Amino acid sequence: MKRLTAIALCGVLVASFAGCSGADTTWIAKYGDTKLPAGVYIATMMDVYSEAKYRVPDQKGDLLSQQIDEVNADEWIRNETMNRVKEHIAIDQLFDEMGLSFTEEQQKQIDDSFTYQWGMLQKIYELNGVGETSLKLNLENNAKVNVLFQAIYGKDGTKAVSDEELLDKIEQDYAKTQYILLSKVDNTGTALPEDKLATVKELAESYLARAQAGEKILDLILEEEKRTAENPDDVHSHEDETIHDALVSKENSNFPKEFVEAIFQKELNEPFLVETEEYLFVATRLSVRDEKMLESLRNTALLSLKSEEFQKDLEDRANSLENVTINEGAVNRYTPKKIRLG
């Protein structure tokens, strides 16, 4: 938050938080040699306020007249904001304790993010009393979370998770597949007549039997592509045997639920047939335990395994902060009812 240089400027620059007084409310917390600007608190409250709007029963009604988790929304926003400010401090302290710093690329990402957000929302930030310095501090703090997480649980981290454990998690949550897709509807989405549907089902059963007899699923995929192509000679070859690999997520997949449920029950390289309302899948499950898949899903698996533990540690650190002074004058001055988001 920009420090005011004259009493007259107070009413102009921070009108939504009007009320200049002798108390210094330009900072929210002091720890060590650091004085955290009040703008960090306000910017955090803006985020919490936005989230609160989606947590009340009547999202179109007056936010502050409602309750969240059986607590008045005003009090919930205040409490959550202060909790996050304390986490901000805990993150800063842990980052320094571990001797971490940003790479040039990471710093550029922070700078680019600031340029974008300030360019888009400068008027709203300034309306609420948030200056450039405070926004930068919040963005840097967010970036520190990712750096800390990797420094603790990533490769060579203080609590590094082994590749074997990551692969176990990937195998639990993901399946790789190659499949032939046969449609039960025409190009307009209309169900095929019975005779054509019977032909499609017969074809699917034929592909399944051939795959079970040992034919490669890729060869069958190529055959189906040529069967349905306007010019079969233009169909690509399968020199790259991974060209038709597809990844299926157990929890968040674009595949039909029938297919997802089936593939996670199958053994590796076991051909199977799944019928849904609109499609027939002839498929096989492939292993995800390879270097390419590990690197592709490393961070996703790491977050699944350790994010709750990491968040709990940050909360514990925030709740046990020492030698931190909270500016109650600033807390009392910058309240949810003064937030303006539009």
C-alpha cells in the first residue's frame, strides 16, 4: 500500500477505507526486519471475499448478512483473511530458512503475472487501497509455495518422494490405453437402424476376438481407419507405436464412465469390449510405468500424495508463529464491508 504523504490525500486515494487518524495503519504485521504492508491484507481479503460469495446459501443476496459454516460472513472473511496472512508470513520465513531463491525464469513468471493482473485490475486494486508493492508481495508469496513444495518433496528434496512411489500413485490414478472406437449413431447423432447396429456390433466382436488371439491392437486400429477413410491410401502408418496412446484418469476423464470403470478392472494387455449408449470400444490397457509417463505426471502425482501434508505443515507453522506483531488498528480499519469488487 502506497504510504500517504499528506492528510488530504487519504480521502482521495483510499476513499473506500476513509478515516485518517494518528494511528499508523499502513502495515498489517511486523516480524524480524519485515513490516508487511496493509495492502497485502486487503488484497488477501479481496480474494477471500470473492470466494465467500460462492459459499453462502443465497449467492445473489447480500453477502455479509449471511453465514458461512454457521459463522457470520463478515467474521468468516476476517478470520480466513488473517489465517492466510499468517500463512504468508510462515511461507516467507520457511523460504528464507531453507535458503531458497527464485530462478530467472520463475522471477520472469512472477513479473509477467504482475504486469497482467495490474494491467487488468489496477483500478479495483487502487479503489480498495492496494498498491503495486502489495500485489507483488502476494504474487511472490504464491510462487514461494511452489518452490517450497518442490524443495521439500521433489527430486533431491528434504523429504523427496521416490520415483517408485510416484509410479505407484500414477498407476493407481491413471491408465494408458489404445482403442478402436465404433459408433452406434450416425453423423447427426441419430441411433443406427437395427440392421446397421448389428453389423457394427459384429465388427466389434470380431476385432475383440482377433485381439484376444494375439493380433496387435495397433494393426486393428489401422484396419479400422482404412475401412472408414474416404481414401484408404492416405491413412498414416503406425511406425510410431505410441501414436494412438490415450491416458485415462480415474477421477477426471473425458471417457464415458463405463469405459473408465472397465479399464481399471483389467489386467495389462488384456483386450476388452465396452459398450456405452453411443459407442463400442475395443481396447487394451497399457502400462504407465515408464520414464515418459513419470515425467509427464510427476508433479500431478506429487501433489496428490503430499499436498495435504504440506498444507497442514504450513497451517501448523502459521498457528505457532513467534515474535510477530499484528497491527490491530489496521485490522479494525480494513473490513469486509469496505471491499469493492466492481
